[in-house]
Amino acid sequence: MPGSGKSTLARAIAEKQGIPYIHIDRFWREGGGGHSSHTTPNHEQTQAYLREKVIEAIQAESWVSDGVYSLVQPEIAEKADTLVYLDIPLWRRLLNHAVRLTNRSERRGQMTFRADIEFLLEMLKRDPRKNKNIQEFLEKYRNKTIILKSRQEIAQYLQSL
């Protein structure tokens, strides 16, 4: 879910394991994608670029990806040997986002202030426990999915690698 720490965890795993980190949002931006559908002039072209880059990246022997775009979700899930789902409470995700807002210099221009506010509103609208697609995904891949529910569980998982 947004603000759960997917990118932070993926970067940490990649660093610890010495494997490539697939930053899917970077591919989206490289392909001309904006922060929302309003700021993505050629949606189809951007999707094609993202898909091509992700498919290429997951051909490597080892890799870690942050997050899942529905466009490439099946390919990533099928190719991965382990899926980590961060089931972080809304209050923690909101706090993470608030910290992100205050540390704008570290974001390297990834999002505008307006996009950050839109992102916050999107976080408030999404409830993973009521999302049928998420629940079906977790059920389909339950044999290779690890669910982490707190920062402590995330730290323990990283330490176990």
C-alpha cells in the first residue's frame, strides 16, 4: 500500500544482498509518466515503456522490485521466488508520508507538493482489507508470500537475510 515502505525495504534488501534494485516508479517517470493520469501525456506509450523495462529487468538471475503495477504484476509475481507484502497500518503509512513531505530534499524532485497531497488523499481512500484484488493476489501467491505488519517485523526480516 502507498506509504508502507516498499521502496525503502527494496533498497535495503538490494544493498544487503548485492542484487539489482528495480525501481518501478523510475521506469514510469523515464517513460514520460507523471504523478497522476492528468500529468501523463501519453499513457499507452508510458505503459509500454514501463512494461518493457520491467520485463527486461526481471530476466536477471537475482533482483528485488519495489511495489507492483497491475500492468506488470503477474510477470513480477510469477518470476519472484519470494513476495513481501507490507500490511502496515494506515496511521504508520500516514506518518511515513508526513516524514516524506518534510524531507523533500531527499526526494530529488520525484513529486510536486500537489502530487504529494493527492497521494495522501489516495492513501486515505484505499483499504487493503476490503480490496478484492489484493486479497485474491495474496491468496494466489500465499505459498511464496511473507506478510510483514510492523517496522519491527520488517527489521527482523532484513536481519534474517
